[in-house]
Amino acid sequence: MQIAPEPVARLIEEFRRLPGIGPKTASRLTFFLVRGPAEQAVSLAEALRQLRERITFCSTCFNITEESPCPICRDEGRDRSIICVVEEPLDVLAIERTREYRGLYHVLHGAISPVDGIGPEDLRIRELIHRLRAEPAEEVILATNPSLEGEATAMYLHRQLVPLGVRVTHLARGLPVGGDLEYADEITLARALEGRREM
């Protein structure tokens, strides 16, 4: 027997599918929207609709954007000799907040994780190799997360990139092991960028 009305139960279930949201948080969010003004729920629904309709991936770096190529790839003032490889679009935002990096990016959309069934072919590694062959860079910074998966991805990338003759560096470790770039503060990230080293 279903206790909550079907639309309430459905929204709770949809919220539960989101990362980091458990059943209690999903219920709280749903009942917040039920009690709140109708405009709030409509505004949320509109924001979600626009997200799906207007956001795409950059054809060059695979960051999220409204138009491809993205503003970073189109910016002629950026240093095109350096490409910073990150796991997720949130990592681009984290590095951009430091205002220390003026190169380009490449977003992998994940990390190698055999436990989760994610291999190199599931990431944007092939596209990175093609990109470097078409437009060679002097340096590739591997800015993967300091986790087991991030390190495995960095090692795999290192083996793939060295034969291309590109300098491969890794962020210096001032970042906590097991942490994510998106949660690092600007100073820590800036120091990690400045202290990058050869792999």
C-alpha cells in the first residue's frame, strides 16, 4: 500500500537517484516543494528543462557549454601549448577559480575504475589522443583526483601520452588523498598547479 500520493512518491524516487541524496533528504526536498509557493516548483522544473535543452559538450574539450566550442576553447588569449586533463566539468570550475591557469582543458568524464566497470574506452581518452595528434601541445597536466581511480587514470594516460613526445606533468600533491578537486580551496589548488612535476 502506497502511503504518499503518486506524484509525491515519484518525486522522492527521482531525488533519490541523484548522487549524495538518500531517502530522508529526498523526502525533505519533496515536501519543501509541496509546502512552498507553486512558482518555486515551476521555476525548478523550468531550470531542469533548460539544462537538458541548452547544455551540450564542447566538441574540443568536452566541458559543458551552451555552444560548441566552449568559451575557454574559443578564447584566443589562452595558452594553447598546455592542456589540463580533468575528470569532470566541476574540476574545470575549481581550477578556473584559482585564476592561476591560462591554458586549455580536456574533460574525461570519469576515471578508470574496474570495480565500477569503467575502462579507458568509457572515457574521453581517445579524443584526447586525436586532439594532440591534430594540434600538438607542449605540456599536458594530469589533474586527476588524488584517489586510487584518479592515480590509475593518470598512470594510464602517462603511458599513452609519452610516445606522442609531449611533456606530461601531474599536479603537486597538497591535495588530500581520497579528496575531490571540486572541494579543494583556491590556495591549495593554486599551489598544486604551481608545483606540478614530471611523471
